[in-house]
Amino acid sequence: MTYPLLPVVPSLTPVNERFTGLRHLGRVLSRDWLAAFGLVLVVLVLVLAVFGKWIAPHPEEGAGLANIPNRNLAPGAAHWFGTDELGRDVLSRVIIGAGPALSVALFVVVAAATIGIVLGAIAGYRGGWFDTVIMRITEFFQSFPPLLLAMITVALLGAGPVNVGIALAIAWWPWYARIVRAEAASLRDRSFVEAARAMGVPTWRILYRHILRNSTTPILVQATVDIGTVVLWVGSLAFIGLGAQPPSPDWGLMVQEGRGVILNRWWISTFPGLAIFVTVLGFNLIGDALRDILDPRQTKR
Amino acid sequence: MTSLKPRAQWRWLTAIAAASTVLLASGCSAAAPDSSGPQVLNVAASAGITTWDPIASFSTEALYMGNFYEPLLWANPADSDEPFTPALAESWETSEDGLSWTFTIREGVTFHDGEALNAAAVKGSLDAAAERAGASFIWAPLDNIETPDEFTVVINLAYPAPVDLIAASTYGAWIVSPAALEAAAEDDTYFESGIEAGTGPYSLKSYTPGSEVVLEKFDGYWNDERASYYDIVDVAITPDAVTAQQMLNAGEVDLSTAIPLETVADLVDDPDFTVADYNSPFSFLAMFNTTRAPLDNVTVRQALSYAIPYDDIITVGGQGYGTQSHGPVPRGIFPFSEDVPQYEYDLEKAADLLAQAGHEGGGFTLNLSYASENLSEARFVTLIKDSFAKVGVEVNIKAELFNQQWETAKADPATAQDIFVLYYWPTYSDAGSDNMWSLFHSSEKPFFNLSYWNNADYDALVDEAGSLTGTDKDAAAATYQDAMDILYDEAPAAFLYDVRAVSVVPTGLEVRGFNENYPFTTFFNFIRPVA
């Protein structure tokens, strides 16, 4: 019977949970058909986003080139999703649109998470006035309806996909900051963190190894769900004319372009709308599944 | 030579979207004539009310105003025998120098509030219009108004102007009861609860802000020729065209003043509807920034004028309801002339001219701005981009709300856009003093002359034509045409298309008197069931 000499890090930090998580994944997917379905949708959208140019039957029309003789064709063998007011193949528009939709969403989530994680971790770990200031700022941001905040920012910066990305990142980072801050504040005074501090581990290293790694789960779940939501919001902003501009193949813009004729030529709005729906659904299902896998506190469905 | 010509101070922003909608459209279920009880017409209209004050009115409420109020004269559609129909004036004449206009006022007309129409009432209304109307600038030439007797009004001008056209304007020319004007002078919100005091075929029965306007037939109306059939017109304010279309389909309304232009194509072959199109005062143009390279070069501007796919733009922007413009004057509006030459779509010629100008194969980039709320522009600007690309000219499209687009353009020509896509119409039916002057006459600070163009010959011709309009319309038109020939040669703008107004009427209803001079007004007194 030996007594452990250096019980420095008790099993409070499940550092390698990600690996058990991965092993988990197969089991969860085979049990949870919804998660599997979500994964299929997300993979489909990802494939379209990356290989869209080669998949789309009319990539140049997808990017915006008009083809007047083909205006307003109903869905059929030649054009599965029909054509729009400018004679462009709606299927190609939807496929080419996946790339910009996902890249803006990724940018927003990565940017928001980066800002939020850095500020949240420092705020939670240091506490004191810095914590107070950051938290008041996040409350200030969160007390605005986020879409309204994004609209105001875009109105100030000018419409366009890049500005929409910036605006949404600005509206979004406080959520990440609060998640990380909560974790950091609860871990700050735990014995393993104190021990690390006592051993002279530099602050950034403590933040990275002990605080951040323990925040991975909620951040990852949040980010996955957010990608879907951001796709929806980018579409919303484009719908009201603040996002991508014609002739960009933006899904929200396409819904808007077909809105006036929704009763007569339903396909122009419906298919890009479905694309948004599928993407949001896919990422939400995956987000739920990730939570089940990664969060041991959450009871299984 | 300086000019005192009026200029539009403010433009009706919401109307910009009107280009994409039909001006009058009706549903499949016309109210079946029912001999018992009052005849009711249910209408969905896109137009809201920004003010009920007929003097201040300069916006969407124009849809209703022409039913409550009347001007001295109505301007007639372009193909009529006479240019005007007398309304509250019985007759009128002008002095030889065009500076004095004498109107004989109709006797026996009463306002809805019981006041009698006389010369003093006319003077009161026009003085108020010149002083505080939203469109008061149309009365800029006015010097004073005299009333030598009870039914004679003499309008004296500071410089010659077509008072007949001005008096027939949709804005700033309604004749209003003197009692109401007095009340409004005391309290400037007097009209806003839903009060009107005109002489027209309908009176305002009730108004629920943002949702409903109910018009009631005025029994004491003087003019049998414009008398109304329906006793009650119940208007549901419905800004969204798709909602209006659903209400039509569901039979909730008999008529909609606006359905999406895109849906007209589906109704043309429908036996339940009659689709007709008319002249309108609306046109689209693309104004080139003539202050800096490469568009300061007239050959480049000509080249680009050849590189615009006019027919496709009409097909996409106007759903085919449009005609390529002959200069800045819309078809049917004075001083339109088919003799003004047009550029045709010819990419080879465009490429040749570019090469001549030292831009072989293009190789430059232009920034184009348009009003994002204008659905027609949003569609067709893409075609300009596609087409210019074929001659090596790259176009960056920038969508902005009109006000923003306009502010940027007015601020500094040196940093402004290269191409300004503009949807324009004259405030009253004189596109000489409006379109030709406002869009291309030089000025110290840009306003609507967004080509920033400066041509002394052109300025002189337009100034001369303007002072001729009141006395000799033919001579004025000829002078304007010379000016438009300069516009063709110098190409400070590409003239895209004149909008055709479309009306869709169900077989059960009859709508007469469509008039391009009053494009924002729906005259409910002209609607009746087919006999």
C-alpha cells in the first residue's frame, strides 16, 4: 500500500475527456439517430461549401451571371430548383451560396469566441475591477436585442458581408465571455490552480491548461449551435438589405428576391429558405449531441 | 445666366418602391351589384398617411387626396384632344408676356364643410401652397394673386411659367375650404385627426391611423361627369403587396392599388382580368460622374451608353413594362419627343469607342450606386455589371438606401460614385422645368444634377425653353429638343427606360380615366361595376 506522494492534480480536471468523447461518438451516433441525421446535414452543407464550384450545374449563374432567356422557369429536369427573375439556376445559386454562408458564420463564431474567451478568462481569473468592468460591458451588450445591435453596427459600417461578420461578432462575444468567466471564477480558488500558482506556473499557462481546457465543453457546444444561428442571422440581415448585395448568392438575399412572387413562383424563395433551415437544423442537432457526449452532468435523453 | 427655376426640395422616398408595383390592380371578385343598401367597395391600398393637411401633403396620401380635393384644372393624358379639363376653374387665359394668368372660378360649388367656393377661397389656398406646401417650390414664379371680383382670380408671376401645368399639380395645388385653412393656421395639427375640407366626389368618413380609411360619397358634388358609383369606399392600409394579393385572392377586398409587378405576367392571359398599360412620369437613368477620369471623356461615356442592354433591363426591371427612354423626359410628359436619338445596345461599337478613347479592352473599374429599396434597380443593375464586363469594364455595385446614396452623391463629386442609378419623376407634369433642369442644368452645389455636368449651351437652351413654356409650348418643346440633342451627343447619362404603368382590372369592374399626370392617385369615383 503506497501513499501517493504528489496528489497535485486530483481527478477534478478531466483533461482527456475529449478522447473518451470521441470514442463515445460512434456509440452516441448509432443510438441517437437525430444526431446522426444532424451530422449528415452538416457534412452535406460542408461539402457544398467546399466543392460547390464543381458540383453546381451552372456555377457562373450561381455567382450571379444573368441568363435572361431562361427567366422564371419552374422546377424541372433541366433546372431542378427552377430559375429566378434573372434566369439564373436556383440550384446553382443555393449550392454556391453555401460557401459564403458558412465562411461568414465560421468567422463570426471564431472571432466572437476568441474575444469572449480571452476577456472572460482574464476577468474570471483576475477578478477585481477588471472583472467588474468586463462584466458590466457584457451586460450592456446583452441588454440589447443582439439582432438590433448588429443592425445598428451594419448601418454605421455600411452593408456588406464583411461588415455583417464584424457586426455579428461584436454582438456575440459577450455570451462566450460569460461562459468562460463563470468557469474561470469557479476554478480560480480550486486547490490544483492554487498549487500551480504556488509552483510558479506562469499565468497564461494556468489560464490555458486549467481554465480554458475546462471550458472547452460549453464553448464547443455553444459554438456549434451558434454556427447555425449565425447563418440564420446573416440571412436575416441580407433579407432586410443590410448583408450581401446583389448579385451575391446569399441565401437570405435570395429569399428576399423571391418574396414578392412567393404566391406565383414559390421556388425562388423556398429553396434558399430550405438551405438555411437545413443548415440551422444540422448544426443544432450536432450541438445537442455534443452536449450529450461532452457534458457528464447532463442526463442522457 | 442665373435661373430662378424651381427645384424639388424633397422627394417622396416611399414612392421609389412603386416602380416595382402596379398602380392599380383588382381582384377576381368584384363586388356584385346589390341594389339594397349602400354600394361598398373594399380596397387594399399600400399608401399610408403622413399628413391629412392638403397643403403640406407631399407623400403617399396623394392616393386619397384627389378624391377629397380638386385643383383649378386637371391635366389630361397625353393622347387627349385638350391638354386640360376645367375643374374648379371654368376658363382661363394668359397675357401675351405669360406673366399674368386670369382664372374664372366656377359658381355654385360648395366645400364639404358647407363653405362656398369663390375667388378668395382660391387665393387663400394658393397663397398657403406657395408659403408652406411640401411642394411650395412649384409656385416659386408666383409674385401675387389678385381677386378683382367674387369669381375671378388673377395670378401674377415674377417670370414666365406654365401656371396651367402648375395649377394641375398633384401636390401643392388643391383648393381647400377657407374655414379649414383658418383653423389650420391656428392649430397646425387641425387636419391630422382625419379632417378634410375639399370639393371632391368623396368625403372622409373615418380614419384609423395605420389601418383604415373610409370614404363616403359626397351628395352635394357639383360635377356629374366625375360622380361616383360607390357610396362607401373602405380602404384597408396594406403596405405589403404580397399580403394585399392574398387578401384579393381570399375575396376580402375587391381591389388592390398595388400588386407585385412580377405577378402581372401571370394575369395577362387570365380571362378574368384585363391588363392595360399606360404612360407614366417615371423613368430610370444612369448618371455618369463627368468630373473625373475616365468618365470625363465623352467618348468613354458614349461607349458605355452603347454597352447597356436596354431591352434586357426593361425585361428584368420593368417585367417588360417600359420603353427605352428618349432623353430624360418620360414618354407622355411634356416635352417628350420621339425625335431625340437613342443609343442601341452594340458591344462592338462600345469596344471600338473605348479603344478610340485610349482604353483598348477596357481595363478600368467603376463604382455604381443604386437605391436598395428600389426592387427594379436591384434586379437590373446586375445586367449593367455583366454587360460592361464584356467590354472589359469592371463594375462595383453599391446598394444604399436612397437618402444615403443621394447624400454621398451630393457631398463631393471628387469622391462620389462613378455611376448613379436614379429613379426620377417630375413633381408636376413639366419635365422641362423639372427633369431637364434639375438633372442636367449646372449648379454651384450638386442637387439632382448628379452627373456634375456643366455645359453652357445646354444651360442657355433650357433656360430659354423654360421661359417659353407658359406662352408658346411648341417653341419651348423645340428648344428643349435641341437641348436633348446635346444630351445625346455628350452622354452625361445613359437614359435607361420610361416606366409603363400597368393596371389590372377584373372583368366585373370598369375603371376609367387612367392619367399619367396623377400616378399616385386612385380616383375611386372612376370605378364602377360593368353595366
